[in-house]
Amino acid sequence: DEAEQRALTLVKEKNPDLDQATLEHIARHVGIGAVKYADLSKSRQSDYIFNFDQMLSFDGNTAPYLMYAWTRIASIFRKAELNPLELRGEINPQADQEIELGNHLVQFADALQQVADKGMPHLLCSYLYELAGLFSAFYEHCPVLSVSDEAIRHSRLCLAAVTARTLKQGLTLL
């Protein structure tokens, strides 16, 4: 309950124009997700300090940081008026950030296998955190919607769609 209330305060500050029902819906997901993620992101063999401020931070290896990355991708598709689930085509990375993001995405199955083999969910958290960071670098350096070359635009949209699906699948598994 406290995580939800704290998340509600944060969400209201960032989005004061949202209606109360939407704010509460977002706060519920962020609050509960933050606590679950904080528990799972630490090795079970290390010390643990329960800290709401750290859990609900939009910086660092936290659920809100990962959720924000997913939201950023969803915003791209809203602006483009496209459904990322219906997007098909090849990804042809050009920029270093595209290549790094693509290389990390293809390691998802390996990350899941490590988690299953070792019983250590914090390994998946680390993978997802790195993925969100690589997406942020890609987003900063590689325009998606404003690039004039249609083939590059489509490739970048496909890369963003795969990133969103991977983030969502990873968080769902956690």
C-alpha cells in the first residue's frame, strides 16, 4: 500500500493532467512492480536494504526505469499511429547504437537460460537494465520517426518493437 501511495505521488508530479483513475492505475503497477523488482534484482546471496526511495527511483536498476523505457517505445508507436505487434520486416542496423542494441537483444534467450539454470532472477534484472540503457542510447542517437530514409525508419521501428516485446516479456517473467 505504501509503495502505491508513494508511486501515486511521483506519478502526479510527472503527469498532473492525468485523471485520478489513470493515476491510480499507473501508481498500482509502478508501486507493486517496484517492490517486486527490487526484491528480484538483488542476488539472494547478498545483503538487502529495503528502501522505498531507491525502489521508486526513475534512475538506476529499478522497475520504474524499465517501465519508462517501455513507455518511451510505446510513445513512438502512438505518434507513428502503428501497432508494434503488426510490424514486420528486417532490422538492418547502421549506427553503433543500433548494432549494440541488436546484439543485446539476441542474448535474451541465453539470459533466460542462465536464470533457469542458476535460479537467480537478478541475472534477468541485470539483462533488462542493460537493455533499457542500450535503448536509451539508441533513442538519443538514432532518430526513429524523423529519419528521412524509409528503410532506416522501418528498421529502427522494428528494433524498437523487439525491444518493447523483450522488456515486457522479461518484466512479465519476473
